[in-house]
Amino acid sequence: MRTRLIFGLSAAGLLLGIVGAIVLTVHATSNPPVFSPASNPYDRGIYANGIVESEQASGANVNVFPEVAGTVTEILVREGQIVTRGTPLLSIEDSVQRTTTEQQEAQAETAAAQIVAARASLKMASDQLVKQRRSHEVEPRSVSQAVLDDLTNAERVAHANLEVATRQEVALRKAAAAGKALLAKYTIRAPIDGTVLSVNAALGDYVSPQGMLDTYTRGTTPVAVIGQQAGFAAVRAFVDEILIAKLGPLDRVEATMYVRGTDVRVPLEFVRVQPYVSPKIELSDARTERVDLRVLPLIFRFKRTAELQLYPGQLVDVYVRTP
């Protein structure tokens, strides 16, 4: 009985080993890649990091900063909204400046009233002088020369008072206009026609001409970003300085853009070069990305389509053909 048990266990172990060997030798077929990695489409070409931007005649997306400091009291637009130049974007608490402006306007109105009083005083002094001169012409002994001199001086003083009051009113009107202009800056407005790409401020945030503190990066950021969303979009490609010599004539630059995470590739139209080699920026915010290089920005553009889902700030791969 014991021999049969040992023989049965041995047979079971042998069978289990055979099955395990068969299972381990079978390789599961791997799934095909979701997308093909970007490859150089040219016989001779160089690679460049690219970032999508809204198309601008010069520069890039417009970063909006306030000209005054204060707490945000109202957000007047939403992200993705199309705005025209002068459209209110957000409001900053303005009670102190509003009170100051009202005080300046009241002072200007007071100065205007003082001008009315100064004119009345001048008219009274002039009338008295005219009457006494006529009396003196008829009968010189009726009015002494001392009285005429006093009336003449009184008229001159009235003239001076009117001039001072007039200048005070002008100065106070200008101060009130400056205060009103400063008050208007507590409402931040769109500097261009375009689309609101991002609103970084929230109700209660403290903003200043340096921008506002970003919660995650702990750096400063604009309160809003505005760009152009219609027609074409731009791509800013950063070419490493060691590859600049390979570009050749910039009037015949040809490039292709690969959308990361897809098999989509788009031919790019060359627009201009930003003729200034600057330190490479850390586009992806990755710790492994080198930022000790200097790069030459090339600006391209492409036609927007409903099928092509790309947004400003998105990273892309760019290959530039070289001679």
C-alpha cells in the first residue's frame, strides 16, 4: 500500500512538472503598440522640441498682468471665451482708490466754485475802480489819488486770486483724471482680440503687477493668458545651438510635427525665426530634462482642423529638414 502511494505521488509530480514545462514554454503574444514613436521623415533632418502656441504676428501668447495690486472680487470671463480688445476680464477690490477719486473730484468742484467767487470779486473791484475814476475825471477833488491807488491794487489782487484759483482747478482736475484712470485699472481688460486660454486667478486671490502665486509651482504666474484660436496655430520649435549650423537657408525651411501619443504628423509652414539664441527652457518640467543648453526658436504654423485636437501649451516633436 505504501509503495503504491509513493508511486502515485511520483507520477503526479512528474505530470505536474510536464504541464508546468509546457505552460512556461508558451509565450503570450504582445499587443501591438498604441502608436508608433516619432521618427525622422527626412533623409537628413534634425530634431527639435516644440510647443503649440496661438498664432501671433510677433511674440507668443499674451500674458495678462494687473497694473495695480489687490484682491480679486469678480471673474468676468470663462476659459475658452472669445473676447475683444477692452473686454473686462476680472475686477480687483477698489474701495480705497474709489474713495480717493471721489475726494479728488469733489476738490475739483470746490476749486470751480472758488473761481466763480474770484471772478465776482474781480468784477466788484473793477466796477468800483471804474466808478471812482469817472468821479475823479469829473471832479478831481471828489476822490483822492490814494483811494484810486488802493482800488487799483485791489483789482490786481483780484486778478491774481482768479489766476491762482484757475490754476488750482486745472491741477485738481488733472489729479481727479489721474485718479479716475488709476481706478479704471482695477478692472483688468483684454489687451487684444482673441480667446481666453486660461484664467489663473480665483475669487479672493491677491494679485499684483508681478502676477500671482501659483499654488503648485510656488512661482508667479499671469492672472490670465489670451491667444488666437481661429484659423492657424503656431508651433515654436527649439533647435539646440550645436545644430544651428545644419539648418541652412532659413527661407526654405521645411518641417514636420508629430503629435505625441498618436500617429498623427502634420507638415508645418515656416513663419519666422526669433533671431536670438537663449537658454533652453524646461518645457516638460521633468527633472531629467537638460536646461544647460542654448536654443534658437523657429516659429512655424499649421491649419487648424476639427479632427486635430491640439491646444496651446501642448508639447510636440518637430523634425526639420537640413540641406
